[in-house]
Amino acid sequence: MKNSALKGALGALAVVGVAMIAKKAAQRKRFIKGIFDEYGIKERSPFGLADKIREMNEEEYQELKGKFKKEFSSKCCRKENIYEA
């Protein structure tokens, strides 16, 4: 009886984990789509984004870079969470 309850709990935990990963993937996909729309990039590929970056001036590039850094930096790896000895 214990073994089946453990399997059920692990199964439920796995479902929750998959749902969380799917939610994060959807958020990131929306972010990327928003970037393409905001900057008027027609070609929805890394090459389209690279072409747009080549056309940008330094200020626009730094703004875009900051948006990506904010979206894709992991909470565990942010500077304020790293303790120095």
C-alpha cells in the first residue's frame, strides 16, 4: 500500500513539474514574440533578430540587451544572491 501511495505522490509531483516548465516556456515564447513585434522584425528567426541588431545603434542595442538579460537571467545566479566569503 505504501509503495502505490509513493508512486502516486511522485506522479503528481512530476505533473506539477512539467506544468511549471511548460508555463515558463510559454512566457519566454511570448517575450520573444513581443521583441519581434516591438522592433518590427518580419523574419521570425535568429537570423532576422541578428539582422536587426546589426542595424541598431549602440543605445538601442544596449536597451535590447538589457531586456534579454532581465528576462533570461536565472534568479539563483543573480549578483545579489551570490554571497562573497
